[in-house]
Amino acid sequence: SINYYITLLTMRLELFFKSTVELTSLLDNLSQCRIKLNDFRSKDCLSELVEDYSTFCTAFNLANKIKNDNILSNAEVIRKKFPSADICTHYSIKYNSRSTVEASFNYFNDFISKSKSQGIDEILVVSGGGEKKTFNTVSCLQMLVKDRVSRENLHPLKLGVAFNPYIPDSGSLVEISRLKDKLSTNLVSSINLQFGSDVLLLRRRLEDITNLLNDLSSNSDKFQKPKIVGSVFIPSKQLLARMRFRPWNGVFLSDAFLSSVEEAEKIVKEILLIYKEFEIVSLVETAVRNDAEVKHMLNLLSATGKRTELDPPSMDLIQPQQEVPSKEIKSTKRKRNQKVIEKT
């Protein structure tokens, strides 16, 4: 359906880099990657969304993976390159913790103020790996609700929270309970799903989330349903090797997924079909740096389900067209007219 292509064109991308120089180079490369839309069979349906040649993604996530990240200065670099980009910065309470709960909360409020001045659109608040401390995502949101000044200072910035649908056994009950506590503050704009490989468990948890959102909506007229963002891994030999020997914390991947790129891609396509069914925005959380990697990513994201009359025959990437001098255009038209006359 047309909604699927809206999702494809508005997907999110987590950026991977080690320095400001790398980030600048990455953004330069991404700005040249375009989706060829001329091949859409029902192009009129997309005319109000994009022009003939549109940058494939202008929604970026910046992860907070270490202490003292220069995340806001990196966001400023993105904003200069993509003035209208949707930027979501991650905020790890673990990496930004201070000596007391009050100090940690004040530090988070300071981050909110700085984020607003930098034009950040959303902050994804995560507790961080390991045992939950006294000050975590749930307690942080609850403190925001009680503090009127802090709550008013938040606007118009949005807050996202994380949810892992792949936690097995009794741990899933704790995860759902914590999500309910987060959502009950009515400060959550997005639920961000961790990546995993158990598609049956993913579906069950999404049904749980749907029921939870419906219950909260029926109990309060003021409750606003958040959007759901789903993590996507683009399989590669390097990624699978890394996940086999040093897996990311909280990422549950089956032996089948780790066995080969082909098997992993099959599972990713199943996940994408579920995302499509539940209207979930995809967030690609593997490094995408050049035309070849972008093309591979888009081919995987667009290869789910049966083709319909709205499906494009290809998702080839092209470089932006250069302007052709008017004299050359007239010359080309003249030659075309001559050929038509010869044929007739």
C-alpha cells in the first residue's frame, strides 16, 4: 500500500562514526544517495510527498554509548547539513548519572534545555544496561510529571522510551510493567523496540502493547498514543561474526539468525512484514555509509511481501542530476523531432 512507501521514505537511520570528521564525511555521502522515484507505476500517489528525486532519509538517531559524548555538538553538525532533519538523540541515564538522584535529574533537565536550543526533535531516554538504579527511565519520567517547571520546560521536545519485546520468560512481565509505568506519565511520544530474531514473540508483545495502549486510552481522554519505532539490523558477515563472539547487551539472536546472512535476511523480512502490519517506523541500527550499503539496505527493506500495482520495479540509487544548459536541451529536442519525422 501507499502507506508502506511513506514508511520506507521516512525511515530512521542511526549514524555510526568515531569523530566529527567521520560524521561530516558520512553526511556528505548520505546527502548524495537518492531514491529513483520515476519508476513508480503510480507516481501520482507520491507527488505530494516527494519530488522526482528525493534524499532517501532525513531522520537520524544519535546513540549515547559512552560517558561525556559530544552528542549535542554532533547534532549541530547534522542540522547544518540537513536543516529540516528529524534528529533524535539518545540519553543514557547510566552514562550521565551524578552523585545523587536530584543531581542526576537536574543534569537531565539541563540536557533538555540544551537540546531545545540545538533544535533537537526528540530524546530517547534509556536506563542503560545492567541492574536498574534508583534513578532510571521510569523514575525520571515520574519526577518530570511532578515537577511543573521541568514538565513545561520540556515542550515542544518529545521523549521516547525503549522496550525489548524479546526478553524471555518472567523478565518480559517486568518489561511490560515498566512500559506501563512509562506510558502512564503521558510524556512518551515514541516506543522504541529493541532488535531480536523471535518473530512469534515479537508479534505477541506487539499485541500486548496494542492492548495496553487501548486500555490507557479508554481510561484517560488526555492520553496520546505514541508512535512505535522498530529496530532493524542489516545482516552482513561482519555483523553476524560480531554478534556471535561479542553480542550487544539485551539483543537476543537465534542460532538460525547467526548461521548465515541468507537466513538472517529471511528473518529480517519477516520482522519487516510485522512492522508493516502494526504501522511501525523502521530504525536501521547498522552502519550505512555509502551508495552500495544504502542500495543493499533499501533492497532488503523493500523486498517484503508480494508486489502490488504500487510497487516500483526497482529501488536503484542514482546521483543527483546535473543541470543541462538550455542550448543542449533545445538541440536534444531537435534531434528527437528529426527522428520522429524520419520514422513517419
